[in-house]
Amino acid sequence: MGIKIFINGSKLNIGFSACHFIVDHFKCSKLHGHNYIVSISISGEKTDEKMGFVFDFLEAKRIIKDIISRFDHKVLIPKKSKYVNIIDLGEEIEVKVSKKRYIFPKEDVEILEIESLSAEHLAKFIAEEFIRKIEEGNIKEIVVRVEEKEGQGVEYVHRC
Ligand SMILES: [Zn+2]
């Protein structure tokens, strides 16, 4: 289908460093971190008339970096998880999950409107944020790839 442009986060050093946990996973339920890598591809049926672009590379990079900047060097917490209880203590955030209780300085935490901090949900979240920030116009498909480490990740496909 048409033309696909791509931004390879691994080659271009686009990503963020963050801490998360996966509820009740035998290993990943413990707080741990990743140097996430974020890539995107954008497909369109035709280029624009004047410049001949499906989508401007610079614009794609700017939007992705803008979306993920809020995750960088943060503890990510899934607000929409029914298994995670988040309590605002003013300067601190208390997080209860299973039999554990964490207290974080508020400035260290990013609470996301997301069901889980799996790469699956992160990729979907980033794709939806990206779509909100652009005019879809000639675009037919957007694929956001989130890798927790190079070679291990998820692609979320959004058809416009
Ligand atoms: Zn992890």
C-alpha cells in the first residue's frame, strides 16, 4: 500500500529511560528499568504536491520526542489498571499493588492513562498521542514500535 516513511529510533537514538513494573509477573513485578527505543513508520497513498513528502521526517521526530520526553527518568505508573491503587499524598505518591506498597516523590513519577506498562500498551499510547497531534490527511497507517531493549519489543498498528 503506497509509500512508507520510517524513523528508526535505534539508529537515531530516540527513546527514554524509565522504571516500571508488571503486575503479578513472576519476575517483572519487581521495580526495574529499561532504555526504551521508540520507532515509527507512517504510510500514505501519495505524497503532498509541493514537497513530495508522505510525512516530514523532522516533524515525525519532533512529535515522537515531545510525547516521550515526559517518560524520561521517571517511574511510570498505570492509572487505568484496576490492580494498581494510586493515592495522592501531596508531595508524594503512594502506590499499592498486590501486597506491596511504594511511596515515591511526586516529581519522580509519571502517571499514565494506561492499563499496564507493558510495551504493548506503551506503543498503543504513543501511537494514539501521535495521531492526536497530526492531521491524518493522506496517511493510511501508523506503526509505533517500542523496544524494551534492542530486538525485543512491540509494534502497534493504527489504520487511519
Ligand atoms: Zn520491564
